[in-house]
Amino acid sequence: MAAPHAKQSLRVWLRMLRATTIIEKRIRGYLKAEFDSTLPRFDVLSALDRETGPITMSALTDHLLVSNGNLTGLVNRLVEDGLISREIDPEDRRVQHVVLTPEGRRAFREMADKHEALVDSLFAAMSDEDMATLLDLTTTLNSALQNGARPAEDA
Amino acid sequence: MAAPHAKQSLRVWLRMLRATTIIEKRIRGYLKAEFDSTLPRFDVLSALDRETGPITMSALTDHLLVSNGNLTGLVNRLVEDGLISREIDPEDRRVQHVVLTPEGRRAFREMADKHEALVDSLFAAMSDEDMATLLDLTTTLNSALQNGARPAEDA
DNA sequence: CCGATTTGTTTTAAACTTAAAGTACCTTGC
DNA sequence: GCAAGGTACTTTAAGTTTAAAACAAATCGG
């Protein structure tokens, strides 16, 4: 009676995909409506907010799962908007360090608060225990995917 | 010591997002390499394969979580490729019904088999029990999202 | 019947995505 | 020093994505 693992995998995958798609769409709509911003922008700000100081573009790319070419445009627009600042490394002029401006940090905090509240409301139906289990399982899954994904890694 | 629900939600969400992003990326790469196709195309075929007969564009959109504007282009290309066919509703000329062609069904089956195997390999690290739990939780989550999402629904 | 609204689908504009090529800078080995 | 090669980032080209506006057909109210 038990489904073979493969069929089960497919079912789980489709449900995960559906759930994340719906959630993403909500977040996207929310960011646009409230902040006239986008998810990729939010991700960049979020990655920078986690840092204690300026980091390089390459380091930022790694945190984001976004290709480096892509990042350039995002950062350009965020710099224009005054949310992040950029400065050339004096020791190596190829490198630039980006960091949140005070306004960027303020803006991000505001977005992040609402974002957290929104996400939480979307998970409201899940009990604390369910959430703990889900966190466990997704953590396991991520580890497996990460290992399977990158043949070699240094960090 | 327990994290408040909101923080927990955020953590879970980020892990889910990361996992699905990685998986999506793999599937995308695979479809492109093996079938010179894309995930959205696969999704359309998949949705049609589940149907017993022709369905309208709107119905298709609902199944897909893809914006309707997007669907037009996808369907156009799939029709060109001979994988699906399209015909105008004689009773309401705004409406069109789309359905898999025999070739489309054959092509989809082939992709689906490989797709299933790939997905399963990505979930290989999870035990049968984990998968059952994960299926449960994602099902609950989806129901909640669906209800919260649409104020009214008839089906 | 005829305008007004609703509904089904398509088009559009702007943002994002990627891979690959390009640019500028640094480093190394003579 | 200076050519050769490597590194950090940007640009490009081609394509996808989305929300929203536009369009077209049907239906409704007078």
C-alpha cells in the first residue's frame, strides 16, 4: 500500500513547489504594494543586513544564489536609491565593498518586520511542533542538496 | 528558549525557499539538456496530462500558478511544436479549449519519467517516514494557503 | 436593441535571469 | 619592468517573468 519512494518524492516536491510559489507571490505583491520594491532587492538588503560590515560583490553573490552578472544591476539600482553604498577597495581596485546605508538599514528593518509578520501569517495554520518538524526536515533536505550540488567547496 | 512562532516561520520559509530554488535549478538544467525544454512548458504539459479532456486557458492558469499573460506565450509555442492543440469554443468565441495531442502526451510521458527519477534522486537522503511527514505538513500548509488566498472559490 | 459591465484572453512594459564575452586590475615569473 | 595569466566585476544578448493595461466577446439593464 505504501507508495514507492519515487512517487512519494514527486508528490512532496509538487506540494513544496506549490506552497513556495504561492508564498513568493504573496511576498512579491506585498513588497510591491507597500514598498514599491521586489523580492530580489529584498534579498540583497537582507544579505547585507546580516553582515557586520562591507562585503565584496563576490561574497554577496555566494549568499544569494543569484548569478554575479545579475547582482550588478540590482546593486546599481539600490545604490541609486541610496539604500546601499559602494566603495572601491584601495588595495585592489577591482574589488568593491558594499554596505547598507543608515537609510538602507532603516528601510530594510521596516520591510523585514512586515515581511516576517506576513510570512508568519502564512504559516499560522501550523503548530509549533509542526514548525519544528518542518524545520528539521527542510534542514536535512538542504544539506543533502548542498552536498550533492557542489563537488568541491572551500569556505 | 523556544523561538517565537514568527521567527520560526521565517527560518522554515527560508529553508523551504532555498531547497525549492536548488531543486528547480536542477530540474531546469535537466530539461534543457535532455529535452531542450523548460520547466513552465513541462508544467503546462503536466497539467494537461492530468485532464481527461480539453480545458480552457483560465482553468489551466488556475492549475499552474502561472500568470495568465505568461500562459499565452507558452501555449503558442507548444501548439507550434505540435504538442498541444487548441480550438475556439463555438458557444463563446472568447474561450478556447486546449488539449494534449497524442504526440504531446507521448513527449510528456517521456519527460515525466526522467523528471520523476531526478526528483527522487534529490530526495534520496530522506527516509520513507520523513517523506510521509513532509507530505503531511506540506499538504496542511497548502490547504491553509489556498484558503487564505482565495476569498471565494467554486469547484 | 444599445450602452455599461463583466469575463476570457492577449499584449505590453519593466524588471529579472543566465551564460558568455568583455574590461580593468592585480600578480607572477622572468 | 613587462608580458602572461588570473581575478573581480560589468556588459551584453537572449529570453523569462510579472502585473497591469488593453482588447474582444458576451451578458445585463433599461
